[in-house]
Amino acid sequence: MKRLLLTSSFALCMALITNAQVIVSGVSPSSVEGNYDFTWADPAGGDWSCPDFNIPNTYVQDTLMIVDDGSTGNNPQGNPISGEGCGPLINDLTGKIAVIYRNTCEFGMKARNAEAAGAVGVIIINREDELVNMGGGDSGLAVTIPVVFIKALDGLTLTGAMQNGPVVCFMGNRAGLYSSDLSVARADALIAKVYSVPGQLAQDDGDIAFDLGVTIFNFGNNDQDSAMVHATITDPSGSVIYDESAGPFSLVGVDTTGASSIDSVIVMPGQADSLPKFSLTSPVAGRYNVSYSISNGSGVDDYPDDNEITSDFIIGTDFSYCEIDENDDITATAHYRPSGEYTSYSACIAFRDPNASRIGVDGLWFSAAADDSLTNQPFYVKAFKWNDAFVDLDDPNIGFTGLEEMSSVTYTFTEDIQETFVYAEFENDVPLLDDTRYLFCVQTYDPTLYIGFDTKTQYVANQALYRQPIGIVETSTDYDPIGFEADATPSLRLSILDSSDIVIPEDTTPDNTGIEQMASFKLNAYPNPAKDELVILAEVDGSVSMSIVDIAGKVVMQEQVSFKGNTTRLNIGNLQSGIYIVRLQDADGRVSQTRVIKQ
């Protein structure tokens, strides 16, 4: 159901390990073959004494056996309680990889009991179809065999096959295990900048454009002198609209007897070898697919399961970095919360687009989980204009002191629907400005609650290249611009509406100026009070005459302003502090005005 993240860097470490030479894989029979997503008991965390999978040739491959501690009955998931391995085992696991169900006792205790019964490795199966980080607990430092953790559905695949005969699995570092073994990993592949982009932002040539590239690794013993990468993109009809290759490349084989590092070639923009940039010349709505495949001259790869990477992107109705599946459902592969003590926790996504004024945001979807129950738990959904001026993640000026709340809503769960996406509609529609930064966040003040994240859609290579914020995490008002790293992106989906459909709120500011009100069309402004910049919302379009009048009736600013998407912005930094009237008159002579306070 959830995973407790220890530090931001931990998530990145997991991505680089899980998606590189360290694998958990089914060997036989054919029904279990292939790689499984997993976490593992890493001795670097300080609470395990397990072998270090980061070292080449550190692995276990053997037959699986479900543990039996003699307990009776079934647990809530329908699995035998005896298979939880919380007591001394009564079956002999000598030379076997122990299979254990997660539930009531510590991971370390389960693994220690399995090792005492002769097991050479441990696979723990989760209750849910997600991954968690395993803490060693009181017994972890006594465990000296490898321990991995897999999802419930993958566990069902393995245990189902075990009913029909022996099942063999591999777990560990495969570097140097095979003669020919080229590899690409999700964390090292460039994908579309956004998974789902609204059609309003994909209308013209070049609205959708991104770089392509991968890093190729040689995990085999043999040198490779003709490695190639082939990249394709298909449109919603299945037609190939991008077809490029790079290579051949030479890579040195792994030397398992020495300290040689694993050879790789970086096929990325700015490197000696690269792929052409992709630009969508004729945007149409639907699902697109990006695919990378690698090969060598001989055409033989002893471990071909990681020779291809695929990722989709969608031109649709909403905005999200997280995966949207074929049924238009949002994906959250895990539910995270920060470690340690904190008073508040927010998961946020960044937004900026050169054509943002074409759209507005009226709400977002998110999912949550709880140690106990979500019933009556409030979450605070907020939209911010991110006014801090910075270039990228390497800019020392990056910060969060200029966050300006534009709209919000409190979503309170009325039932315990954990890991289920819910929709929170903002109190007011959020209009957007071109090339302006925004944050959309979900916040809780309860440290027993978790927020949904997507770990399948990896933006690690993207963030390394573009250096722009994607997922942001706040703990106790301290914002981290890289959040839980780019291999874990908040599963937030923005509900988009056309700028012409934005509902402009009525001006309810008390009339303390003595100036007669005019309201031929809806008009409002934010922030109010304002310091330097004022955003005007009005039911007008194009060029409009604007004047600002002080409390004494003196015109202090007058000019023609251009509205785009019912929105324009003014620099009022030179005005003195006080109350002002902003007055608009359109080409038809209609007039409206609203009050603003200059700080």
C-alpha cells in the first residue's frame, strides 16, 4: 500500500540499481521468465547485513520454496499464515530461495528464520501490487543472505507456477554473468517531457518537441564493437513518425577478476553521439509511443529482456506527468510519505508552458493511503503561481519564497477508499499565463498519511538534461525542488478547461472608496493585495483601454493592454501603497472596474 522514503537520494539510488545490472528474474519454467520490479535489503542502509548487489557477480539462482512455520489458518489476503514465516520454520530450505508472504512481523525476522532453515535467499511478496522499502528491524543485521521484495501480482505468478513444479529464479548482479549482454534502462532513457498534454497546448508545429537518447551498458564478458540503438515514435494510428539510429559503438566487456568498471556509451544531446530531436509537425489527439531498442553485430544477446525501452505520451484533455493507462485511468505505483518528523507534507507538480494562456485549471485528481483509515481525513489541494525568478535547478536563486496562492479546496474523504483516485475541484478556476511557473499541490498535516506517486514513468534522464523541476515535495514548509527524485513523480492529474470557459469570480470587495461601481462585464484581479505584479481577469479579448485611479480620483496609470485568454498582467511596482481602482473599457465602449490594494 505504501512505502516510507528515507531520503530524497534514496529514490534515485533505487532507480539506478533496480534498472541497471541488478535484477530479480524468473529463469524457469517459461511462464515465469522475465524481470520483476523489486526492492532489496541494501546493507548500505545500516539495518541489514545482506550481500551487496552493487558488486558484480553477487547473486543467487536457485529453486523456490514457500516457508512453513507450522501456523494454522489463512491471513486476510487468503494466504496461509504459516507462509508468513514469523516463527521458527518446520520445513528444510537448504539450498532453496525462501518465498515468504508479507503481513504481521518484521522483514528481518522473516529473513532470519529462513536463513536458519538453510535458505540461500529470500523473496518476500507484498500484500498489494506495489513496492515498499524493507527495514531490517531488530533482526536485519543478523541476516547474511540476499533478501528482495516483489509486488503481489508478481508473487502470484511465481506461487501459481510453483503448484505445477519447480520454479527457478535469479536475484542479484548479473554483470559478467553472460558472454554477450547489452542493456538499456528506463532511468537512462529520455522520454516525452509530459505524459499527458491537453490538446490546447498541442495545436501548432513544434508545440510538442523533445530530445531522444539513451545510455547503453555492456554487462557481458565479451567486448562489443558494433552496438547500435534504434529509436522510433509511432502516432495514434500506429504510423511511424520518427525512425532514427545511432552507432556502431565499441564497448569493453566486464572483467570480473579485477576492478574494471562497466563500460557504457552515452547517446544523448551534447555528446559525441546523439539522436535527432523529435518535433511533432501535425499534432493529432491520441496516444503516441516512444521506443528504443539496442543490438550488436552478431544479433545474439544472452539476456535480451532489457534490450528495449518503451514509453507513451498522450495528446488529450488533461495534464499529468504520471502514466494514464489505456482505460484513461491514472497510475500510482506507490504511495509515499517523508521520513522523520514533520508538521506538514505536500506533493506538488510544476507547470510552465509558452501557450499556457490557452487553458485554465479547475481541479485535480490524486490518491492517498493511510496507516489506519482515510475516513474523515482532510487533504488541502492548492494552486500557486511560482513567482521566484530562476533559470533551472542549478540556479542558486531557486526558491519558494514567492509562492502566491491562486485557489484552493479542502478534500475530506467520506470513506476509506485507499489508493483510489478522487477529484478535488478548486473553489475558483485557475487562469494561466504564458511561460509562467505554477505549482499544484496536495497537502496533509497527518504523518500517517501517504500520497500517490508514479515510479514507472521515469524522468531521471529528462531532469538531468533539462534541469527543470517536475515533482516537488514540501515538509514543514521546506520545499525540495527535486522531491523524491525524478524516478518518483507525484500522481497528480490536472483537469484542464479552455480559457474561454474560465469562470471569472465576482468582485466582492467592500466598497470603501466612495467611487461608483461599473460592471458591464465580469472583472477581477489577483493577488489582492498585490506587491509588484497584478493579474487582471475579465470577460474581454484583444486590446482594451486600461486606467488605474487612486483614492483621490487621480489617474496614475493609463495604457492599452492586450488580453489573451481573458487574462493580462500589469507591473504596478512603481505605485505607492494604497487603494486603487482598475478600470477597463473595451472596443464596444463597455466599462467595468475593480478595486485593488497595492502593498
